[in-house]
Amino acid sequence: MGLDHRLDPEHEELRRTVETFAHEVIAPRIGGHYERHEFPYDIVRDMGRMGLFGLPFPEEYGGMGGDYLALCLALEEIARVDSSVAITLEAAVSLGAMPLYRFGTEEQKRAWLPRLCSGELLGAFGLTEPDVGSDAGGTRTTAVRDGDHWVINGTKSFITNSGTDITGLVTVTAVTGRKPDGSPLISSIIVPSGTPGFTVAPAYSKVGWCASDTHELAFSDVRVPAANLLGEEGRGYAQFLRILDEGRIAIAALATGLAQGSLDESLSYAASRTAFGRPIGANQAIQFKLADMEMRAHTARLAWRDAAARLMAGEPFKRQAAIAKLYSSESAVTNAREATQIHGGYGFMNEYPVARMWRDSKILEIGEGTSEVQRMLIARDLGLPA
């Protein structure tokens, strides 16, 4: 019997609700935020009221009692309209709150999760460093134990949701010691916003995701309580690898949304734009482009839903997550490029959503593991030598 990825009534109702919200609330507002490189606090507040930030978390921590499929469905529908808002939700949930839920103490969960689930606060995930990139195991940020505190020094780069007015914390990876063979012990530590010595640099000037919040972070003798250690000392790298595996499914759903949104806009334009006396959608060259765009979006959706189903069933999902992230991100880039081509000169004008989609798509092949890293992970899971 084949896999059945049709949605049950509850998930379908959620999908439709978010679809309506995306088109009626996000779409009319986001263009101005994007052009001004302005974080959309009004939209984030609305998402918080809807419970979107708490979708996969239990009600006892302020969540909606849903699952990872629910989160990914919401991400896909939002990304059909705008990726800045979608990545704000994705990073806040799968990177900001999920590490606390997966590895935090009961006290840490009670202290942070209710406000993160409501959207009152955003959490961030401090892994990437300026000179390290994909080699997350080469972390240079350090945390030294000093009595009942950790003292943190280092720099993190490209950190989403790290400098908003509602950012509450950043969980950072830092070297806290050495193993007998000299390799680093990497741990995860919660750093609340506003802690002395924790500096947020001005926002990056980015090609895309212009309405999302991204900064470099510096830590200069930042002191936080020893109780802010997240999980076991020395397990931070392994914890974040697990979080990244899950996050790749979420990014795949987001990328699928962008691929689908590119198709949506192109179908509408091809039906209304006329050239040489007929709609351009009557031309076989355009029809073939649209058919290929549908093929990519459909296949990408099957891939991320398969990975999500395996995750929720407690089955191994690393390879499937990498496949979904790789295929969907490359499909998003191709669909956005083709949508721009179909729109012609108008596709190069920022007033058209496809221009924003084109600018937003490329980062999907880079963030949360480059396409090269995904191929490496797939090859390793096939048993090929590292």
C-alpha cells in the first residue's frame, strides 16, 4: 500500500485557516515592510494571537497541542505569500523554542515556553560563526565556569530573530572544555537579551528576507547563571544537530511554499497577460514551464510530508529530511527564476510578488545546511565513507 499524505480534517482546517490569513492579512501588508527592511511586528502579533508560535508544543507549556506536521503546514501556506514572515515563524519555533522543549529542564520550560508559544517573546539559535560556516563543530565561542556562572566570549553571525524588540533569549553553542583527545566539548547555554556584554550589531543588509530580523552577535565576558546550561554539558553539538535535522523539514515546507507561490502567481499572470492577441498561457513554451513548476512543488510537498511523518512516528528521518530540504530548496530557486521569466519585465519590478520570491529563494540553498551539506548527509546515510 502506498503512502497516504492526504490531510485529516483537523490538519486541513488548520491549513485553510492559515491560507486565508496569509492572503487576507500578510499579503496586503508585507510589501511595505519588505521595501523598508522593517520587521513586521503587527503581523507577528496577529500570528501570536492565532497560536501559530505554539503549534507543536503541549498545552501545559502554553502551546496548541499540535504536532510538527501542523507547524510545517502553516509554514508552507505563509511562504506561498511571503518568506520573511515564514522564516520568522520557522526560526522562532524550530530554532528558538524547540531546543528548550527538547532539552530544557522543567524550570527552563516553565520560565520561557509560555511566552515563546504566545509570540510575546521570540527565541533565537546562535550556532553559526563568522569564520566557521558549515563546520559547526569548529565553534570558537567559549564559556568558562566561574563559580555559579558561565562567562561567555565570542561572536555569532547570521542569527535570525536575534535583535527584535521582543527577542527574549539566544541559545548559543560554546566550547566549555576539552575531551581527553583534545577535541572540544561544545555545550548549549541560554543567554537572555539585555545581559551585560551581549551586543547585537546593526541588522545586515540582505538580498532577500528583507522583512526578517538578522544580526551578528558579540559576547564579551557575558555572565549568565550556571543553571542556564541547556541539557548536558558537552552535548550541545549533538543537540543542535538534532534540532537542525528537524529544522530541515520545516525549511523544506517553507521552500515548498515559495515554489508553490511562484506557480500561483505565474498561473494568474499567464491567464491575464496577453501578447499577440491571446493570453501568454496559451503558448506551449509557457505551459511547459508551468507544468514543470507544478511537478517540482508537488514532489517537494511529498518529500517534506514523508520526512515529517517519519519524525512524528519516531522513525529515522535524517536522510529523508536532507532529501526534502535539498530538493525543495532547489525547486524553489528554479520556480522563482521561471516565474520571473514568465512575468518578463514586470517580474523585475518589486511591486510584483515574484520579484520578492526570486530574491528570497537563494538563501534556501544555504541556510540550515547548504545543498552540498545535504548531499554529504545523504551520501553518509547511504553508507559511503565520510
